Amino acid sequence: MNATSVPSPTPWSTGLSLAAFAFAMTTVTLVAIGEVLADIHPAVAVLVNIVAVAGATPTLLVWRRRAVWRWVALGIATAVPVAWAVLLFG
């Protein structure tokens, strides 16, 4: 690769499809786990969600700089607040 090479175009359709898949899987997983844990005790559900997100955050920060993984990071990062909203208001 030389210094004048043009970067390849961003694969928007593939990337957004991957982000949508990660979004759907993360939302369903967080809502399902949150509902089950809320049946045990609401404080347990809140604590486990906070610990899980805090543990995943460093990985997402690294992934957003990688070519393919940035789309997965986008899906996960947008799914967490949506899943929390569903748990709070659903």
C-alpha cells in the first residue's frame, strides 16, 4: 500500500445490518435478564445491569476503533438505553 492509496468506501448497508442485529440481540437479552432478575428483587436487576454495562464499556471503547467491530459496538451502545427504557416503562 502506498501513501496515495484511497481508502475503501464505508460499507453502510452491511455495517448497519450488523448494528441492527447486535441491537436486537442486546435489547432482547437485557430485557429478558432484567425481567427475570426484577422478579427476584428490583435492586438485583439494577445492580446486575450496571455491573454488566460497566464491564462491557472498555471492550466497546476498543471495538469502536476497529473496522468491523465498530458496527457491533454501535448496536450494543444504542441497545442499552433502549433496553433500560423498556425495563423502566414497559
